[in-house]
Amino acid sequence: SAASDVYKRQADKINKSVTQLTTRFDSLLDKIKLTISYWEGANAEKTRNCFSNEQDNIKSLLNNVSVYAEKLSTITANYEKTESDATEASAELPSGILN
């Protein structure tokens, strides 16, 4: 159905975005770690520690968004099954019973 197609597309978009964000964040972390070779001092350590300290929170956030996409996919599958079951059930009903 049209609704389930929309849900599938949205779940796909979410998954693609999470993958892109994860890749970008990992790349950023790698670049920040490399600054240890040329950026020294209290501000350098503070900045690196800030990113390091937030790493778990950001990865958790990205994981939670992925879980929402999985739930959306599950909802879509349930919706499609219910729609299919209703169609089958209505096909089994006798026609013209009110005539």
C-alpha cells in the first residue's frame, strides 16, 4: 500500500543518514586524534577530551535513531500483514447478504 511504501522509504532514509553520520563522526574523531602530533597545550587537550567524552553519547544517539528505523520497519511489516489478513478475510465473506 501507499502508506507502507512511505514507511519503508522513511526507514531507508533514516538508516542511510545514520550510516553517513556514523562515518562522518568516526572520521572526525580520527582527525581530532591526529591533532595530538601538532596541537599541544591545555586547549588542545580540552578539545580532544571534550570529543572523547561525548563519543559514547553520540554513538548511543545514533544507535537509538537506528532502533527507531528498525521499529518503523517492524510497524510497516505488521501493517502490511494486517492489511493482507483483512483483505483475505473480506474475500471469504459472502457477497450480497444485504440484498
